[in-house]
Amino acid sequence: MRTGCPRSIGCKIGSGMKAILQILFILIPVVASAELQVKHFFPDKDGLLGHPFFWTIELRYPVWEAYEVKPSSCADLQIRIADRNATEIAGEMRVVYRLKVIPVALKVNCAPTALVSDRRGQSMVLTGKPVFVHFISGDSEEIKFATAKWQSQVKKHRPVLLYALLALFLVGQIILLIRRLYARTPKQALLRDLRKAVVEVQRNRLPVQIWRLLRTELLWGFPAEAHTPAELKRSAIQDPAMQRVADALHVLEMRRYSGLEASWDKQIVERGLNAAISRAGKPTGKTT
């Protein structure tokens, strides 16, 4: 005996309902996964003027759909997409947007918003948290560019500073040139040679040029090479300094004619050299 009624209307309806239920159970996850899922994270902190912070938006949707995020305009905020990272996982797209938000006013009167839209023109609006700008000092809401005036003053005075430095450089070069020319004059050269001779005499050595130095025309005012020390001393009877120079010449002449090994009076020669140094810087006239 067979059970059931395979050819009856009731059995056909029952089998049809069963098939429909099976199809619905299969389609429910698909339909559920076809919906757009949106998550976003907006930082909860005070911002700084001109310093960016990032707003993260995550979209999940099927691969056959397409969505995009567009930041909305705001006069007190600059909002733009910093980067976009898309990955596909089991037939589902996961797209993460990072929006850079930069406060450009000390008081933000508008909230940051972003528009999520698809290819059919449908869209939804995401709104971030209110933005509060942290004041560095004071409570003024006016932006003052203090450096602009300072920079203009620097630019204004820069040519004056350059000209002043150039003038100082030229003056320094002129002073150095004058000092070099003055050091090359005959009297300055004579003074340097006399001072070197004093050092040599203090070390018990007689420089070869000491006779020429003490007979120079710069000291006596006339050519003194052909005069004896006695004649030079008589010509300088009114000048005690030049008499000491003549005494030094007398000592040197005695040693010269007595031989190289003869003794000489160191103190008289040193006094004569010091007298010549003091006399070298003074004007000289002809002495008879």
C-alpha cells in the first residue's frame, strides 16, 4: 500500500513552499551582505590651528557595487582625502578612507561632513564631531600675522645693513693698507733694526750692521759715514742723545781697530742704541 499523494494538489503546494523556503534561506545572507556598511572614527580632541588630524571612514559593500567618499566644503576647515586603501575579502570590498582635516580659523562654525554616494546617485551624509581649536595664548579669535611686519622690516633694512658692512670692510682695508705703508717707511725700518740690535747687544753679540745704523743720515741729518766719532760728538754738543750715540761709535771703533777679540763696553753701546731709538722718531736737521 503506497502512502502520500504525489499527484494531488496539496502535495504539489507543499513541495513548492519547501523549495521557496530553501531559496529564501540561500538568498538571505546574500541580500544582507549586499547592504552598505559604514564605520567612521573621528578623533575626540582639540585641534591646533594649521595642524592636521585624520578622520577615518570604512566602507564595506559587495564587489558588484561601487561607492565613493567626497568631503564637503567648510569655510573654517580644509578637508581632503589623504589616502584610500581598498581590499577584497570573500566577494566583499573593504575600503578605508583617511580624510585630513586642518583647522584654518580659531573658531570653527561648521561641522566636518563627508558624502558617501553610489553609481545610482543615492547618497548619505556622514557628520564628524564639532572641532574646537586649542588656543596657544590668550582667547582672541583673530589671526594676526606678527611675522609679516618683522619680515618687511628686515627686507627694508637689509640694504642699509649690507652697505654698512661694506663700508666697515673698506675702512678696515684702508687702515691695514696705511699701516703697511707706514711700516715700510725708512724711519720705521730703522727703528726695527735698532731694536733688533739692542737684543743682540744684550746677548753679548755685536751685529754687523750696527756701524751703519749708528751713522745713518736719518739720525744725524747729514751723511756721517766719513766723520770720526769725535767729530760727530762735537757736532752734537747740544744734543745729549746724539752724544751717547757718538760714544757708542767710539767704543765700536776702538774694538774694530784693536781686533775682533778685543773687549768692548756693553753698557755704552746699549745706551747709544737706546738713544738712537728715541732720536729716530724725531725730526732731524743738519748739524755742523
